[in-house]
Amino acid sequence: MKIEWTLYEEEGIDPIDPVGDITVTNGQTTIQVEATYLDSWFDALITGIKGVQTGSKVTVEIVEEPDLLRFEPSNGGVKISYKNTAIVVSRIDEFIQALKLAAKDFLLRLDQIKGCECNNLLNLIRDFLNNPSEEWFVPNSRVG
């Protein structure tokens, strides 16, 4: 399981609207989106995995994208669907680990830029990184 991103830096980085490419892959299947708002994608991935841990199917809207991101529990893992592509990750904790690594690198890069404190999505990503899974896992809650 791997989540990779590339931040567009040619014209300078906008800390409020960081644009780039993101790839989510299980090594066999890949979801790849180009020229998208990376902070919104990280927020959607975090929201989805939080919801699916309750055992529920979750649909997450990525504000700037026309398509929905779907999460579904799958035998102790998670199935993530976007457009016509579905990735199955055998263990939820494997996905969480990949997400935390990618999100940490993303924040390290953006925190070097003045103005990041105005981006609320970055604070949500920070909360995800700073809290152990147990603190944001709420049993029997429903998302989407």
C-alpha cells in the first residue's frame, strides 16, 4: 500500500490551495488524479478511513472534484473506489500507515511556506497525525 503525491511548484506553492498529483495504489491497482487540490484529497482519505472503521460504507465528497470517493469494509481491510477504479487493501492499519506517512511528508513540505496557518484542512491533517487511531475511532458512529 502506497500513497504518493507531487506538489506543483513551478509558479510557487499556494498554501491555501496546494495543487498537485496524488496516487493511491495497492501495488496492483492504482487511483491516480492529476492537477487536484492535495489538501482536499488528504482530508477525504482521512474522513473515509475514519468512517469505514465503524464498519460502515462511506461516501466522501472531494469538494473540488466531480466524483465521489467511496470506502467499504472488506474482510478486515478496506475497498476504496474512485470513478471506475477500486483498490482493495487487506488491512485497514496498512492503509492508515501509508496515509500517515504521505500526510506527514505533505505537511513537512507545506509548513515551510508562509500562510499555511490559514488553511484549516492542514489542521485537520495535523490532528489525524497527532492522535492515535483510538482517539478518533468512535464505535457505532455513522458517516455518509
